[in-house]
Amino acid sequence: MRRPFRETGFPGWRPVSIVLVLGAVMATGQAPLGLWFLTLPALAALLHFIAKGPTRRAMWLGWFAGAGYFGLALNWIVSPFLVDAARDGWMAPFALVLIAFGLALFWAAACGAGMRARRPVVGLVAALAAAELLRGYVLTGFPWALIGHIWIDTPPAQVAALIGPSGLTLLTLCIAGLAASLRPAAVGAALMTLAAMWSFGLWQLSQPAPTATGLTLRLVQPNAPQDAKWDPGHAQVYFDRLMAATSAPGKVDLVIWPETALPYLVADNPELPAMIGAAGHGAPVAVGLQRVEGTRGWNTMQVFGPDGTTLASYDKHHLVPFGEYIPLGDLAYDWFGLEAFAARTGNAYSAGPGPAVLDLGRLGHVLPLICYEAVFPQDLRTARRPGWLLQITNDAWFGTLSGPFQHAAQARLRAVEQGLPLARVANTGVTQMIDARGRITAALPFGTDGFVDAVLPGPLPATPYARFGEIPVLLLLAGCAGLAMRRPRGPTA
């Protein structure tokens, strides 16, 4: 049994354990820890270690390194299964292991491809950067905890305005790859690259802020625990909190409730829009709710005017696989008559038609993002450029340790990439107003109920990333791939 196993290229448990730990250390750079200064040396050591062996060994090491990285970075994935622990808790460890080793397959494939290059370290850098980019698109995508996200709380995050999150990932891998060579000149080049990123970020942050819009938004955080959110006995409590915050004194231009905040269906309670609209005292109210027509349901944001009319409506289009819909669920209904997974039978959300910029009159043009949609930079590249971004979300699903803070950090990066202010309204937090350079201008404490009235910052001109998307990073990746395939003059690099 041992010999066939070794013929797969498995390097043994000691090397596998080493890279598993290195991957976990890399993950400490993600929010809320933000220990980027640990991620960089761990990544450099990983590249150095992987580059010293054959291709099949590299794939094994890349797989286990990725498992260590995603296992720690995505530890919050167990939280949804603990909402009803008696029923679902047993699935939590399986979910964490499956997602960690599943996403690590991208790293395994990248390491296999990178080691075929004539310059293995350069090949690993290019292949891992490409794999992280693909991770945001394959099977609807999951670009959570990209390597480049370690910079979100630092000045280098401003580079995302030029080349996006995948560009940040590529630069991070380049810095680590240069350091991995252990050559003084290369290490110096790595430090110079990092210094250049830092200097650019500081320069960007020192520039004058754009003129504020003059609009005041009320961000409402009801703090409804997920295990009680839909309990009929608690629904009135959370609705009362929302209404009290909406009607509280103060002159505001828009009141915003989080994702699925309304605990009742408008279809069953047609008087609700007028009640909510009247509570705004002249300001429209943007409400996260569940919209139902027949047997279909949508995760929706609707804006109610003072008289209860619907001024704008948006249906979430980028749904969470297995959380909001079951892949191929409608097909299973068509072919086999299975209703349990089909959106058309009311057993999953239906997807909206796609990203939409809403015209809110004097409030300007806004691009709404519901929860998970804020982690996809590609979903923000619309034909019409909005004046600001609005994310409503229910992060109670993500626990209280890392998930909500990683989600909020990625939303801040969307503001940097697009050069647009972003209002983020979350059920339990993180609720923030964010300016066009990703700085927090107003916030509510996490895990509390209340509201904050925040001035909407102004937008910047369209950034290079907003105009060109992934084209620059694809060109950089092509250049790296070409360099990786060139025969080195000296020892293998």
C-alpha cells in the first residue's frame, strides 16, 4: 500500500505538516488580524520550499499549504451550521475541511503548472496569481481571502485603484518570490517594491478629499441574532427597533435597513410600505426584504417613498450556492420532479437579472450590493457609473470572530477599486460609511442595535481599475509567464 502511495509523489507527512503551518501563518494577514508582516515571510518560505522538488511533490505541498491557509482564513464557515447546532452542528467540521481542501485544489493545480516553468519560482508566482484570479470566476466564483487582501488596512491597498485585488495578489507574490531566492539583490528589489507600494498609498491618502455630497444617510443596525431573527415571537421586537430608529429625530435624506431586515412579507401585509415610509418623516427608506410572487421568492432591496410607493427595487442576482440556492435545483425539478431544491417551487431564492444602477433622484445614482455580492469586484463594473455604492447585509450568519470583519474589509476594497463612497448597513455589524479611498468616516459598534447619521462622502473620477478591469493584471500575468519560460542564464531561479 505504501509504495503506490509514494508513487503519487506524496512527499511525506513532515513536509506536508510544514507547509500546512506555513499556509496557516499566511492566513493571519487576513482581517481581523491583519498581520501582513507574517504573511510575507511565510509565503516566501513556502515558495522556496515548493520550488526545490519535482512537479508532483509541488502539487501535494500546494494542496496542503492551501488547506492550512483556507482552513484558518475561512474558519467562520462553521458559524451558519451553529445557528441551529442541535440540527446542523455535526456538519460544521465537514464544511470547514471540504471548503479548505476544495479551494486548495486551485493552489495544487497552480503549483503543478508553475513547476513546469524553466524558472520555477517565477512560474509559481505567475500560476498562483492566475489561480487566485480564476477563483473569483470559476463555478460562480469565491474570491474571499485573496492573498492580496492582506493589504486592506494598510496604504498599499490604494494600489487596487490601479490594478484591482488580483493585481495586489500578484505584487504580493512577486515580493515573496524575490525574497524566496535569498539573493541580496532580489531581497533588495522586494523591499523596494514594498516601499513603492507603501509610498504610493500614502501619497493617495494625502490627496484632498472630493467634495462631500451634502447628503445625510441614516444607517440602521437592529442587531437581530440569526437564531431568533425569523422567530414569530421576536419578529415584532426587531421590527419595532427598525421603526424606532427610522422615526428618531434628525434631518436625514435616506434611511437604510440591512438585508432581509423586514421580518414580514409585504405580499401578506400590504400596509407595511406606507407605515415604513411614514416613519421616515419625509426621507425615503431603503429596506432589505424578501419579495414573493407566486411560488418564487427574491432577496430584495426596495426603496419606499414617504407615501409608501416603491421608488426603486433591486433583486440580488449573485446568490450564495447551497445557502440561497441549490445549483441545478430547477433542472432537478424539470428532469426528476424534485421540488426540495427548486427556486420555482419556493425552496430557494430566484436570481435577479443582474447588477443595476438605481436612479434615486436627488440622492443620485447608486449601485446596490446585497451581502455576498460585495466580494465580487467584477459585479461593480456596470455600463453606467454610479455616484455611490450601497451594501446591505446580514452578517449574523458569519459569527463574531472573523467573518463579518473580512466581509467588511472586502467591501472597503471595492470603494478603493472604484473610487466611490460606500454605505454599508449590516444587521449585527459591521455598519460603516466609507469614503472613496476606503477610509471609515462613521461607524456603529459591532453587535449593538442603533443607528448612525453619516454624511455621504463624494466620489473620485473613475479609477484605472474601474475603466479597464482585469486587463492590466492579465498583461502583467502574461509578462510573468513569459519570464518564467525563459531559460535562466545562471542557476535555476
